[in-house]
Amino acid sequence: MRPGKAPNPACSNDSGSESSARSPSQGAALSRSTATEPAYELIDDLESLGSLIARLDRRDREILALRFAQELTRAETGRRIGLSQMHVSRLLARILSELRAGLLHDETKGTDRRQDRDG
């Protein structure tokens, strides 16, 4: 047990040392499946998102960059590109909806590919 860390009764045996109910190989496999799969999914999502953003027109990409990369408000974004805050809000809603739909579509295609490969 590391200094300063309180013992966890669910993970310790009678002698007070920490142990696991799983064998080392089971723990490693569980660790890999829970730690790496979400990371791979995130990478896939980011790659998909990047390609979806690349397909947007220049103004939509600029709005996303100002709003999320530069963290400007909708009003500040509108002032920079000559639109009202309300129009920026509507455009953002449309852009984000398109990106979400594209990611969901890519996710569905990825599930189909995994089923074909595994089945």
C-alpha cells in the first residue's frame, strides 16, 4: 500500500495487503479492454470529425474555429464575421447537427464493418 492512501476493504485481504480477486492475466485483459477501446474509439471519432469539418464550407469552419478554438461568444463570433448573434446561433445549431449526424452515420458504418469482420 502506498503511503497516504487509505486501505480499501474491498481490495485487501486479512493481512492488510491489497490483492485482487482476479488473476494477473484477467486483470491485464480487463485493463486493456477498458483502457484502450475507448481511446481507439475517441481517435476514430476525432478522425471522422476532422474529415467532416474539412467538408464544411469556409464560413462554417471559421464559425467553429472562432466559437470553439478561440472560445469567443456567439456575439463576438458574429461581430468578427459580420453576422448577428442570433444568426450565429442558428448556423452553429445547423453545423453541429450536421456533424453529429455525420458521426452517427460513421459510427453505424463502423459497427457494420466490425460485425462483417467478426461474423
